[in-house]
Amino acid sequence: MLRQVIHRGLQSFFYKLGLFVSRHPVFFLTVPAVLTIIFGFSLLNRFQPDTDLESLVAPSHSLAKIERSLASSLFSLDQSKSQLYSDLHTPGRYGRVILLSKPGGNILHQADVILQIHRAVLEMKVNYKGYNYTFSHLCVLRNQDKKCVLDDIISVLEDLRQAALSNKTTARVQVSYPNTKLKDGRSSFIGHQLGGVMEVPNSKDQRVKSARAIQITYYLQTYGSATQDLIGEKWESEFCKLMHKMQLDHQDLQLYSLASFSLWKDFHQTSLLARGKILVSLMLILLTATLSSSMKDCLRSKPFLGLLGVLTICISSVTAAGIFFITDGKYNSTLLGIPFFAMGHGTKGVFELLSGWRRTRENLPFKDRVADAYSDVMVSYTMTSSLYFIAFGMGASPFTNIEAVKVFCQNMCVSILLNYFYIFSFFGSCLVFAGQLEQNRYHSIFCCKIPSAEYLDRKPVWFQTMMNDGHQHTSHHETNPYQHHFIQHFLREHYNEWITNIYVKPFVVILYLIYASFSFMGCLQINDGANIINLLASESPSVSYALIQQKYFSNYSPVIGFYIYEPLEYWNGTVQEDLKTLSQGFNTVSWIEQYYQYLRVGNISATNKSDFISILQSSFLKKPEFQHFKNDIIFSKAGDENNIIASRLYLVARTSENTQREAVELLEKLRPLSLIQSIKFIVFNPTFVFMDHYGLSVTMPVLISGFGILLVLILTFFLVINPLGNFWLILSVTSIELGVLGLMTLWNVDMDCISILCLIYTLNFAIDHCAPLLYTFVLATEHTRTQCIKNSLQEHGTAILQNVSSFLIGLVPLLFVPSNLTFTLFKCLLLAGSCTLLHCFVILPVFLTFFPPSKKHHKKKKRAKRKEREEIECIEIQENPDHVTAV
């Protein structure tokens, strides 16, 4: 009883709302237009891009950020970023270049050319307020001699050049890999500076025979001042221009440059590349909506309503964007998906309202027809809009750990609310005016009076075709002239009979089993998308650089800083064994290892604290080849006693080409050891900030949104007219969601912030299209399930097909945007639309004929009513036999 009361109450409310809109159409047309103008100007005046890529795509709350703060409090990260090598996420400002020789060449033979390019970088000047700044003014300085920090491969190249000038063979300058001995006696790790290495066969010291690539990084100082940052940005820009110029001058080398702003620039480049394509997409949606709303009947055809429906969603999106920028929002490229998401939901309401209008009786006044359409459609559209708001509201909650996802979901919530308001106000007013024209028999395109049938019969065929209002099709057998709409005609006369044919059903079952198998197979192969290049323009310098870097410099992981943050008895044999166990399997750059070797070579005993620290300070750290280790130890003095309160070493692991995944595995391996070992340590690399629990952070929004929608559907079991509708809806949405998830994985789409947003949208898109179909089916009172599903498809199939076809056609221009972000968006939304269409028109129409709800009780009720009516008629005939004769 409660179900019927709630349902009738909502229908009554929307009927009155429809009447109110139909009586004040100018008001409801003007208010949304004025709001769009006001907020549209704010969009133009307050537009500002978000330049902090880390805050957008890295997990907001992660242990890696805490570890970074602790490591920075011990050792300045700005001073140590040259040691903490990271592929793409180097902190601060820098310029980086990869020099690649031709296939079969040896980059070490071109040392002179590389050093010329190096000198050009050092001599490059940047002008700021009349002062010229070179690299020496901006570079990070070494503590020991206050000289610029440069990669050790530069020293190797200078040795090779000196050997060439003195007529020595390069073979006498031995270069080992990954650790090599420098001229000053230092042992240096060059695994990230020399790439594509071939070693001399059977060489014990791993001498280099040839190499394809060299990577050089120029680190700039970061003081935190705006002026310093501006000068650094100018230097980076000039650096990239210089590398482009050097590429033209040195055709025998390939140069790939990268700077700190490159990632953000190429991330934002997607928006610039997609602007024209989005306009093309809008034109295609307008065209599809206009054509799909047209009929041969010039009176009942509504092409302008289809066009105005799409424009309604456009102006509501502009208003939502204006509100976003007024509230100090900053634009980022992930927001490109909002127009497509909003259009997919908004046009569904437009086409359903248009179908609801066509189901009303033509003999009613146009205001009553609008009210009937609102009463018929707005209840289900309100429910689906509420679920959209709940899903994206959960995505915008504090549980979401990715800022880009949170910002997107906040915007989407505003867009959904405005879509809903604009559809019942702005589009409702357009429907009122269109209904008035139809009632007064005006042409739907030319807005002129339609001539009478007698007048048309005297005119040429082309004129009759243009002015045909369907009078020749209408007969006393046909109560609904809208049956002649081409989509409805196709569904009624052809498709419904075909899909419910008993010979088609086995093939549909086989098709679904194939679909489910591939989906399940894909769900077992899900990959997290922590790789930042998934969000960049595909032909950008950053992506080219990352691919070359992955190809030639992926033999070793990023350098992991191993920070011991508590005093430790380094002279103790047990501690030494523990340190050796922890660093086992890694290539270490460690003062501890070098110091132990120094003691062994010199046959020096340091088994107690005083001897260990005394020899370390007075002898080991005074040697030129070991002086740089002073930066890795923090001493404290208590009276006459010195203590080591903290120290650090660096670990590098041997990896394959999938460096990023193996770096995550290393982090997950080392971090638990810090909790169970007696040695208190933390591990850190700038890359960890982007990868730390990224898979959990990025999947959390879709899990929360899915749980929220599931909870709402379960709680409303007792409020809807038939709970089986909710049950079927949960099954359908789960099938579509898992299908999209599995198939997108098989299509090489990783779980990044874009694909997660698409999965949240898929939940709602599936509900949007399946819910009306399912509820109409479970409430139908026909004799058989087959007849019920036919009626459901006939009632809602047109709107579903119109909306999904417009949605899918609008995605086509995204294929031509050269960006990984838009490729991901295209793939996920294409799968969402296709899987929804498959379920609505193929899977559900067949499966609903097998499973509950049963329609037998409806059949019994009708049979009882018919029998009762026949008995009443027999009694009437017996009482009045003359009536039969009269008939």
C-alpha cells in the first residue's frame, strides 16, 4: 500500500509541476538562459589551469608523503635529488636530456660532440630584469667545494676526450657498468646515466664495450622564492629550445629533452588538442538528435526539440563550469569527460520526455499533455538523477584519495543538479511551445499552417511530401499516429518479433556466456595505472622521452634512499650482518660498505664506538674519494663524545622494462621490514609519492559509489511498486559494470583516474537505461512475458536507442585527439554504451522471458474478469431476449 501511495504522490506532484511549467513557459525559459549568461561570463574571466600535477594525480594521503617529510628533515632533498634518481618525478626544477646514437653506433665515441652540447648548456643565458643568469647561478651546489652538482658521466666523457686527444685508445680508459671508477678515485653508479650497454664478454670488472644512449640531468636550486622559480622556469624553457636547436645541428644524434614543467604542459596539452574535436562531437550529437526526433509527419515531427534538448544540456554544462570557477576551482584535463558524462545522462531525460509526450492522447489540450508527460517520465528520471548524485557524491567524499577524481566528482554533482533543473524548466518550456504549435496545426519545421487534405491533393507530390501531416496513414484502427516514427516502427514490426523468436534465444544465451567469459578473464588481469604518461598527449615530448628512457635506462630501479633515523651501533658485528641482509640483492651506494672495505684493506680494527667514529672522521672522510660521504652522515657531539644519530645509503635493484611495477614491489617488500627489524629505517624515492597504494586509492571511489548505489537499491526494495524490478536492476548493472571492467582491461586500459571515473559513470548509465525497461516489464499485466517485454521495448526502446546512438556517435571525434587520456576516455565510454545497449536490446529481452516475475496471476485475473463479464451478459440476455433481436 505504501508503495502505491508514494508512487501516486510523486506522479501527482510532477503532474502539477508540468501544469505549472506549461502555464508559465516564458519564465522557465528565461531564468535558465539568464543564469547561463551570468555564469558564462565568470567562466571566461576566472578560467585558471591547475599546474600542480602531483596534488592532482598522486594519492593525497599516503605513507610516502610522511616518509618524504621525515627524510627531508634529516637530509635536504634539494641537495640530494641528484642521488635520489627518479625517472619522471624528480622534485624541483631541472633539465634532462637523452642523447641517442644511431643504430649500431657507440655513444662513447662521440664524447667530444656531447661535451660541446654540455658546454652550450652551461653557457646558456637567461635574461631577467636586465641580468643574465647561467646554469652556474642557478645550479645545486656541492657542500664540499661549492661547485655545481653534475652527473658523473660528464667526468667519464672528459676522460675519454682527453684520451682521444693524447692519441690513446679509448680501451685504455676503462668504463665499467653499472659502477665505474672515476679519475679522482671515487666509485660512481652510472646505471641511470649510460644506457643500451653491451659489456665486454667474460669481463670480470664488467667493462663496457659499447653504449647507445647517455642521460644527463642539470639540477637547479630551489629556494622557495617566486623570483627564483620564475628564473628557473625561463631556464628550463631555454634549455628545451637549445636542445631542439642542437638536434638540427647534430643529425648523427637523437636528442630527447625533459624539464620539470614538461609533464604538466603535456598534461594540459590534451585540452588544447581536444577543443576542436569536442565542437565536432557536439555537432554530431546535434545532428543525430535532430534526425532521430524527426518523422515524415510534418505535424508530429519534433526535430527542433531534439536539437533544443542537446542545447539544454550544453547551457547547463556552461552554467556548472561557471559555478566551478566562481568557487575558485582550477581546470585540469581530466574534466574533459564532464561534457560527455552530462550529455549521456541529460539527453536520456530529453528523449524520455519526448517519448512521454508521444504517449499522451492527442485530443487533450497541450498543457494537459505536458503535465501527463511529466507525470509519466519525471518519476524515473528523478530516481536515476538521484542515483547519479549519490554515486558521484560518494566519489567526492573524503574517502577519495585522488584529488583529480574528487574534483571531477564535485563538478559532476553540480552538473547533474543543473541538468535536472534545466530539463524540467528550459526544455519543458520548449516542449510547451512545440505542443502549442502542434495543437494549432503548425508545421514542425517551417512554423506555417498545414493546409487541408483537399488543398494538398491539388498540389505536386514534393509539396504533399513536405506538408504531409499523416492524415492518409490514420485510420479508425490506429489510435496513435506516433507509431509511424521510424525507430518505433522498426522495433514494433521487425525487431521485437525477431529477438523473442524461440530460435534466436539459444544464440543469445551463448553470446552472453562468451561476454561473461571475456569479462571474467579481463577482471583477473587488472593493472593499476600509476604511470603518469597515461594522462599525457600521446605525441608529446614527455611521452617520447619516457619511452626512450624505458627502453634504454630500465635495467635498474629508481635510487631508493635508505634512511637510518636512530642511533645505531655500526661497529657491532650483529648490526653489520643485519645491514648486509637488508641490502642483499641490491646494488648499494653506501658509506658503510666503503668504510668497512677501507678498514679491511688497511687492516684497521674499529670494534668499539670511539675507534669507529674517530677513524671515520679523522681518516676516512678526509680522503678525496670519500669526502662526498659527509653528506650521508649526521654527527652530534655530547661533551667530548661524538655520536652518529642518523645516516643514509642508497639501494638500486636490477629490474626489467616494467620498472614501475617492480619499484612498487620493492617498496612493498622493504616497508614491512622496517617494522620488524631492530634497525629503524625508512625508504624513500620521489616516485613513491605517485605509486604508494595507488591501486587502492584509485579503486576506492568506484567501490564506494557502487556500494552506495547498491545500498540505495536494497533499501528501496520496500518502497518501489515491485521489488523484483530492483533485483533485476542490481543484476543488470553488475553484469554491465563487470563487463566494462573486464573488456577495458583486455583493451589495455589501466586503472587510472580516468578509467575509474568512467566506471562510476557506467554504474549510473546502466541504471539510466535499464531501469525504465525493467520496471515497465515487471509492472506489465499482459498474458505472457514475451508480450510484456515487447511492450516494454516499444515504450522505452526508442528513447534508449536515440540516446545511446547519440552518445556513441559523439565519442567518435575523441579517436582523433592524439592523447592517451582521450583514448582511455573513448575506450571506456564506448564499452559502457555498447554493453548497456547489448543488455537492453539483446540480453534482457531474452532472459526476462525465462525468469520471474511470472505473468500467470495476471492471466488468471483477466480470465476471471472475462468469465464474470460473460456471465453478466448472459443474465442480461435472458432477462431481455428482445435485445438480441434488436442487435
